[in-house]
Amino acid sequence: MIKQRKQIKIHYVSPYDIGRNFGKAINEACKVCKPDEWVCIRDGDTMFLHPDWGLQIEESLHLHGEQFDLIGCMTNRLNDTHQLHNGEFSEESDIREHMHIANYLRVKNHSNIEPTEGDIAAMFMLIPYRIISEWQFEENRIDFDRDFCQALRLHGMRLGIMTGLYIFHLYRMWAKHPAKETNHLYNYESRNSGNNQK
């Protein structure tokens, strides 16, 4: 079925900046996107959990892409709960358990995208050219993804979550209090100067 449709060009990137200026890194990575194309931003500590993830994403965009201006997905670990499976933060480290969840949601919801009033985490973002050609992420801000979402929403843009796509997110699994562990988001100079209090 997918062969009978025009393929959607999606650029998959995992931006990084050694100075921890992630907003700048994302803006630079998004420059590869051209009209009628999409870019998928993904954190380096995330992982797809089934081999047909690319087909699933493309089918979702074919069916619903024009209805949304920014799209996220489901995952296991985030500070906000609206993108978490069952709304619960997971401490489970066995990747096989997350594979089961990913397969369950893929069968249950597959290409579905639900509107959301919450922000979309930058661990996975699907953004169309029509948005990144006009909007950029704030630089030198650890809340660059939240700022981006709120700016879009203020201008009437539509945010959605792929409820059938579940990816594994390491999200500070080394930390005793993951939501409070933010040192890795600051550059080395800020970390050493003590200006890392959020």
C-alpha cells in the first residue's frame, strides 16, 4: 500500500552540541529540510523498539500529517506524564518489557495521532518544513523544547502525539532523582561557575 503513495521525505537527526547549546544544534540540523519534507529530531539516549518504525511514522504522516504542526510520541521516562504509557514514569530497565509495550501500542493505535494541550518533549519531535522555515528553537535554554511548543501554541499551531509509537528513553536512569538531574544540560563553564540552578 505504501508503494502506491508518494513517499514522504523525513530527515532523521540526533543533534548535539559539545557546549550544550541544544537549541542551536537543532536549528542547524533542521536546515536539511526542504519544502514538503519533515525532520525527526531524536535524543541520543532514545531507541526505536520494532523494525517497522519508519513505515509506521510515514503512514501516520500520510493519514494525519496535514492536521498537525508538531508531533511527538509515547515513551517510558519523562518529567511530564502525558507522553508516558499509562501516564506512569517507568523504572523498568529490561528492554524486553519495553518491546512488549511498543508492540502492544503499535497494534492498538498504529497510525493514530491525538491532539494534545501538553508540550512535546524534544526526545522525539516530528516537524514539517512549513514550521521550521518560520520558527526556531531558543538558544542557550534548557527548556528550549517547552519554549518552542508554547510559542507555536500561542500562534494557533496544532500539537499531537503518535499514540501508537513508543520508544525507549534512558532519561537520566543513572540519577536518584531524574527530574532534578540537569547538570548534563548545561555547558561546562556554567556547571563550574555554579549557575546551574533551575
